[in-house]
Amino acid sequence: MTDEFKKSYDHIRGGDTGFFEQPRGLIAVSGKEAVKFLNGLITNDVEKLADGEQMLAAFPNAQGRLLAVVRVIRQAERFLFETDEATRQKVFDYLFRFTYAGDFFVEELSGGLRFFSIFGKSFLPSTPPFIELENVYGSDYFVDAADADDFLTELTNIDAVKVSDELYETLRIEGGIPLYGVDMDETTIVPELGIEGLVSYNKGCYIGQEIIARIHFRGHVAKQLTGVIWNDEAESDADEAVLVSSEGKNAGRITSRTFSRKLGREVALVFARYDYLVEGTELNAAGRPAKIKTLPIVR
């Protein structure tokens, strides 16, 4: 942990502003049959989404397993889908195949835009963003590439710090934000993410609904994404990713791990088995005593 890392971390955790640029996908869907098609593909109900509002949703396969997590933003009769760069092409291809089936149009918008996550104090840019989204630590902005330098100048003028990849990883884990390909993938059953508002259980049929609904109405998942905090202040380079209960049973696995400067402890995102999900449950994590912490790990 370098001095620059510590300084930037303390700057943001102290309530000041930081920014992180990363590639993200933005895909537009429109057409008279957009609502019909979309509600047959994703876990949430776009018909109930008001103009200007956003919601989380997942694309599941027929087995209820995760293809992508997206944020959906409604702009009048057009819907924008924001997603990880890792799933951008997959989401576009998945949607585009329905353009041959009816009044349904798909457009890739990512190429002309740059994406910034803003941490800390609220930031109201005078440079008009293409779109603004809410997140757990501040706001996200897609900005036209031609306006990006002006946008960055505004951030510099309020002493915003540039967040490094290493720092973003720590903030992401503390915030309980799963990363596709690391904390979730096509082996993940959608309800295992435990993300509030990701699934509507009142709308019509969609791909994978039967399995997702069965898990919900059965009462619980077999395992779920949650957090862990180690009891001691040590930092470890061990690659071991196993969670073990106090009775010596397999309790789950670690997916992402970092040291939280604010808590003075190592923390991690984990998939814990249902019997061990209660906050404060004592476990052995990667060979050391730890406790379950509901997400986000740091508020």
C-alpha cells in the first residue's frame, strides 16, 4: 500500500471527491415492441419504469444462470442498458437477434462515450453528460468523448483525485459491488447475488423465470454473495479461498479480497452457504478467524 494510495483513500473516505474512468457498455433499445421483448428476457419489469428512472435487472439463461447484470434507464420510449465491459458484446448480441422478430431496434452507443464513476461529494458538472446514473458511492456519468476533457477539468478544479485501478478494487469490494468474471459468471444463479430490486416476482414470464421463482418461493438460495471481515489486523498473500464453519464444514468460498484501511482489517466478497449468512457468524476464512458482514462492508 503506497503513500499515494493511502492519501487518495483517505481523501475519498473523508468525504472528498475522486473519479475513476473505465470502459462500460451502453446499448439502446427502442421500437413499439420493445417492452414486450425486453420483459421476456430480463428479470425486472421495464413496463413500470418511468421516464428518467433507472432499475437493476439481470439477463438469465433458461437455467436461471447469469448472463449479465445491467442498469436499465428509460428515456421516453427508448431504454438504455448499461453493463460491464466484459458482458457488453454478449448483451448486444443477445438483444440484436430479436430485431428480426418484430418492431425492435438495438443500437451500440459505447463507442462515442467515456464512462466515469464519481466518489465522495456530490458533483454537478456544467459539462452536460450524455447520461447520469446513481451508484452506491456517488454518481456515474457517460460523457460524449468530445466533452470529456472539459468534464475532467471540472473535476480537477474541485481537487478530485484520480482513482487508481488498485484503489478502485478496494472501494469496489468495500462497497459490495460484484465484478463479472470474478465474483459472478454464468455459473451464478441470479438470486444468489442477493441484490435488492434485481428481480420482479410479479411480472409475466421470461427466460429462466421458473427456476428463479422456485428458489424465491421455496424460501432461500443454497448460497449467497455477502462479505467477510477478518478478526485480526494481519495482511496475507495466501491464495486459499475456502470458508470453513466452526464445525469444520465447507461454508463457501472467497471471490474478491482486499485490505480496508478504514476498518484496519482484510475484507472480502464471498459466496457463503445459507446456514452461515447471518451477520457476525464466525468462520475460518483462508485459514484465519473471520466474521460474516452483510453488504456493503463499508458504508
